[in-house]
Amino acid sequence: MSTKEADWNTPLDTGEEAFELLRNARKAWIYTYIRHNADTTIDDIVDSLEIPQRTAYDYIHDLESAGFIEQSNERRPARYAAREIDLQLVQDDVQRQITPALIEAIARRERDDDIDTYIERHGLDGLAVALEYAREYAGGSVTHRIMAREQEISSLEAGIILDALRPVVEE
């Protein structure tokens, strides 16, 4: 499947809680923040991510109910830690993995217009494919021209998304 064919109706849009996490960049940011800052509080999230406290409480509740984060202790204020996510989806002959890196890439769309534009053009499947290329790109085994040719996108667009995703795969 080329990224031109990818859209919101492919394997990464076929579920419930995991897929809500993929659709909601703010919720993805909260998961990513907690993953990088274990033993964090809601106040830490509100201050660092600059989101309303009510939204933080709602999203924390959703993430905890879905099993993506857990309250790490019983003291107050409550502290949270992220669980590793590694889900594989298969639909027809297309396979996709939902990993913390994919969730972080989605979270970055909130603050990176290049990622947001890429998702608008190519959907979540296109982003998942680009993330795989970004891993190889960061490792030096793929160039933006190779991605452009294989995914039938412009060389400029491939270079932009690979550079935008580099911090995700290098962390």
C-alpha cells in the first residue's frame, strides 16, 4: 500500500481506546510526557503541557482506564507511569504496529506543522510508514530520495517528514 492510498479508514483506525489515543494528539502528548517523565503528577502535566486541569484529569482517566498508564502509588498527589504499548494490527494483508514511537509522532503533530500536514495528506498509515523510514534514515541506510521514490511522494516532502520524525526515533 502506498501512502497515497493510506487514509483514516485503514488498520490504524479500527478500534477503540488505542485508536482514540491515535486520533487525539493531546492525549498522545500526555501519554508521551508520562512515558518520558515517570512518577509525574497531574499538576506536572498541566504546567508542562499547558492544558486545562479538567482536560488533564479526563485524559488521565481515559488513559488509565485503557491500561496505557497506571497510578504508581497511593499517596497524594497521585503519580503516574506509562506502560509500554506494542499492539499489532492486521487487516487483510496490511500490518501496522502501535508503539510508543508512533504515539509520540502523533503527539508531535500538535506542535509540528510538518507532521500535521503529513498526517492530513497521508493519514495515520502514511505516518506509520514514514516512521519506519525515519528509523532507517537515522541509521543511515535510507535517504529521503529512496523514501520519495518508494512511496511516490516528492523528495522535498520525504526530506521534511524524515527530519521531523528524526527526534522520535533517536530518543
